[in-house]
Amino acid sequence: VKIVTYRDLRSKDDLLPLMDHGFRWSFNPREFEEFVKLESWLRNGIVGLCALEGDHVVGFVGAYDLPTRTLGGSVEYAGGVYGVATLPSHTRKGISTALMNSLHQHFRDKGYRFSILGTSRILIAHAFYEKLGYRDFLEIPSAYKVFEKRRKPRPMAGEKPSKTDLDKLLKIYNEHDKPSLTVRDVSLLKAFKKAEEFTDKDCRTTDEGYVLFKKDHKGVWIRELVALNANEMNRLVSFVEEQAKDLVYDRAVLDSTLLEVYRSRGYMIHGKSHSVMMAKPLTPDASFKQTYGDRIYMAGLDFF
Ligand SMILES: CC(C)(COP(=O)(O)OP(=O)(O)OC[C@H]1O[C@@H](n2cnc3c(N)ncnc32)[C@H](O)[C@@H]1OP(=O)(O)O)[C@@H](O)C(=O)NCCC(=O)NCCS
């Protein structure tokens, strides 16, 4: 197979079956192009590498240029990997291995010292990444609550949701006392809002915190809750609970204060997860632990 960058692909249409088989991601080439233009982790880079058989894409690995915050507080770019997939008809022929090796070389050429990705320990990919030199660096705690009785969500009638102020969300996120592994900007929030179809109804912002959530007929998924103190966290969780009929859950709680807030409110807390973040040093002298420490924080939208 031949390896080309996403940018050099003549048609991106083959990525629809590839991504749908790999992730049930109904990849829309036109929408994705728009997303790439918006998203600061993608817009200046190669976007990904594609394995071609003839003119057709049979494998893909995605590439982010990830700004990360080191222990010392400086910003260092790392490689981020997403969307690793090979067509079912072409697996076990070394295609992903070849793509990942090329991607690592691309990252090294850019001077990056680490490659970072998110996966699940229950996928065969996890062992594959370990074989390539990746190691788990983050366990992702979660919190769940089922109400004793079905609740009547507080009516929002007449209450017009205020317009989501992305600059304010970013300001609160940056004021949070535990800096995140990845560095965020407003373009990422805009891209997220578009990709996940978030509306003003799905966000509550106060002076000291915000919560982004998705509500369905049963309950509420807290997509990201960031607040500067436990009181504000309690207030935001209360607000979300008022919106839910049967249940509330948060799948990624890296802030220990927030985890305690959930615990104190009777949530079921799980420290271990199938999902993990993994990292691979790209140069012999690079140490992930020395660079980032061992108490990494990431908020809900930081996961990829
Ligand atoms: C995981 C995946 C990308 C591997 O792609 P691939 O092109 O088949 O990978 P390779 O042929 O380079 O295999 C690399 C190694 O992965 C492991 N592996 C791949 N498929 C495997 C399988 N079916 N069973 C066990 N191990 C497997 C093996 O260690 C293999 O090396 P080996 O063939 O020398 O033993 C592919 O199976 C896929 O698209 N899966 C669905 C999407 C997915 O889960 N992506 C990862 C998300 S984080």
C-alpha cells in the first residue's frame, strides 16, 4: 500500500465506509472539511495519513497537533492520534502498523517528543498500541446517580436560556486550579459546539463555573462541569439534577473536588474505566512522567 496525507487525497468519500465500520462514525466529508478549517488541533496539520490500495483508502490514522501544558507551565506540542481504522477486508496485513510508524516519524520530524491517544482496554487496539510502545497514563473516574423516584423536571417555560459565552467558558476553564494536559482555545469550543450540536439550552454558566450537558427523555449526561470551588460545583450539579427525570451521569471526573461533591450527593463512583489515555515517547530521552507529572487533569471535552 501507498501512504499519503489526508490533504493529498483526491476524494475523501472512502472515509465514510472506513470510519463507519471502525467506529459507527457516519463520516460526512463536507462537514469534516468545515470542521478541519475551524479546529486549531487540525487546521495547520496533515489531518491524518491514509493507506491507499490503487485509488482507494483502506486504512487511516488521524493526526492532531496537540498543544500540551508541561509541569513547568510551558506549552509543548505533542502528536495526538485519533480515528485509527483499517477496512475489515484489509485487517491483519500490517496496514495500521505501517501508518502508525509513518505517523510517529512525522511527529518526530515536527520535533514532538510524545504521541498521545485515547482508547479502550477492551479493544484489540490496546494491545497493538502497547506493542508500539504506548503505555496507559490515565484512569478515568465516573459518577452515576439514579433517583429513587421519577422526578418531574423543573419546567424551563418562560426562562429563556442565556446565550452561551464561549470566551467565559474558556476563562473559567483556564482559572481552574488544575491545568489540563491539553491547552484549549475558543476555536476548539466552537468546533465542539458544532460537532456535538450543542445549543444554549445545554449549558449553564455562572461567574465561577459552568456545566455542559446533554438531556434526553430519561436523564442527563454531564459532558463537562468545571467550577472553581465545591459550592459552585454543588450548585451546578443541583441545577442539572432539576433537569433530569431518572438519572444523571458524568463519565469523566478527573477533578478530585468534583468527585467528592458527587460522592457526597449519593452518586455511585467508579475509579476504574475501560477507557484510558496512552502515551508513547518519540525520542529515547523523553519521559512522560517527568514532563507532565503523574496527576494529570483533563475535562470532558479534552478527551479524544
Ligand atoms: C485495530 C485495527 C486498527 C488494526 O488494524 P490492522 O491494519 O489490522 O493492524 P495490523 O495488521 O498492523 O496489526 C497490528 C497488530 O495489532 C494486533 N491485532 C490486529 N488485529 C488483531 C486481531 N484481530 N486479534 C488480535 N490482535 C490483533 C496484532 O498484534 C497485530 O500484529 P500482528 O499481526 O503482527 O500480530 C483494526 O482492527 C480496526 O480498524 N479496528 C476497528 C477500529 C478500532 O478499534 N480502532 C482503534 C480505536 S482506538
